[in-house]
Amino acid sequence: MALRGALRLVVPQLWKMTRRAVTGPRWTRQSGSLWLQRPPLFFQRQQLRALSCSSGPDTTVTYEKLKQTLASPERGSTVVDVREPWELREYGRIPGSLNVPLGQIEEALKLDPEDFKQKYGEKMPSKSDHIIFSCLAGVRSQKALETATSLGYTKVQHYPGGWEEWVKIETSGKKN
């Protein structure tokens, strides 16, 4: 009963916030109250985003954690840089990372392990291995993380700072 009363107060406010942004929500009156039959498209999209792979604390890696992983490579841990090869040549790369461009990630993770090793020069990570994706600024690595998750990889993370943060911290650390 208390929830129903709270909804009576909240729903008109939601309508005021969304009526210009979203067209066509269906409202109905039942016993003097205004009820929403179907949530506005805006809220449907928010719910889908919440269900998709989020960039919460479990899926992101800090500079320190990435550096620690690279310094003491544990068995089954791989750092994958998803930038294009020309970007690595022009800007540089995180030492110890494997380059698999974003456009090839899905295909690469579906390859036979022997074909993967032949094409990329390193052992293919298994679905239970720890994989950290990196790119220039965290956008492509997030997409790679979502792709790997959709393919059944369970221990995947991404480095949202990317090469930009890495080189900034590495160069500032060497000057001190």
C-alpha cells in the first residue's frame, strides 16, 4: 500500500521529466490514479544498459593493478591491446601486451588455439584465463570486454585509462 502511494507521487514527476524527450508513453487512469502502462523508451534503454556489461569495479583495472599483473605474470593472465598495428608503431605499446585489433577480437577469440598462436604469435587465452583489454583511452577496450563476455570469457577486465594514462604515468614517474 505504501508503495502504491509513493508511485502516485513519483509517476507525475517522471511524466514531467520525460514528456518532451519521449513520445508515446501510454497512461491510464484507474480509480483516480494515473498509471503508466508501458515504460517510456528512455527508461527501457536505461534498463538495457544496466543489464549489459557494466564498467563497474569488477570489470576495470587500475594502472597499479595492470603494472602489477605485467611485473609478475601469473599463469593464465594476458593483456590484450585492441588498437590498430599502426597506432602501436606510431604511439608505442604497453610492454608485454598482445596486439589483437578490435575489429578482429571476436574472430580471434573463436579461433582454434593453434591458429591463434600462428596468427598472433602467442598462446590463446582460455575462457577461464584472466584477460585485461587495453586501447588508447578505454572506449575500444570496453567494447572488447563486452565481446569477450558475450563469447563466454569469465575473467575479463579492461584498463579504462588506456595508453594515454599509461604513458602519462610512466613518463611522469621517470622524471621524478
